[in-house]
Amino acid sequence: MKQYLITAKDFTDENALERRLKARPLHFENARRLKLTGNFISGGAVLDEHDKMIGSMMVLQFDSESEVDKWKESEPYLTMKVWENIDIRPFKLADV
């Protein structure tokens, strides 16, 4: 499987954190499914200097680009307008 580093920044409007908190259980449910299928490697929230969640990072792996596209179509943080900007790059996890 090819690995990907996903970094995403949240919207910054006044309802952004509320949308994140609403979508969060669904996002975690999706991540747990990905973990069971071997697609989820690591991830977490990006915080600002006040420990407020302002984005995310994930390391995922998929067999094909079409699987990446399928994930994007079902990712709650995308479908529920939590992430404003998302960057997906090929990645190689160090074997240490």
C-alpha cells in the first residue's frame, strides 16, 4: 500500500469549532474503520498556542488513488465542512 501524509486546516469562521465538535464522533468512527482495514497509521489534531484544535494530520495508506478519492468523499471533516484546506502527499513512514 502507498502511504499518504494528510494535513488539513480548519475553517476559521465563528462556527468552525462547533462544526468540528459535531463531526468529531463520525470522524473517529471513520478512522476506527480505517484502522480495522489497515488503512489508518496515525493521526491527531493540530493545536494553536491556546491548545484549540485548528486542523488535523493523518497518515493513511491505500492501494490506489481511487481509494484515496473514495476516502475523501466519505470523510466527515470534509463532507461536514470542518477542513477548509487539505494537502495530501505521498509519504514513507520510517521503520524505526
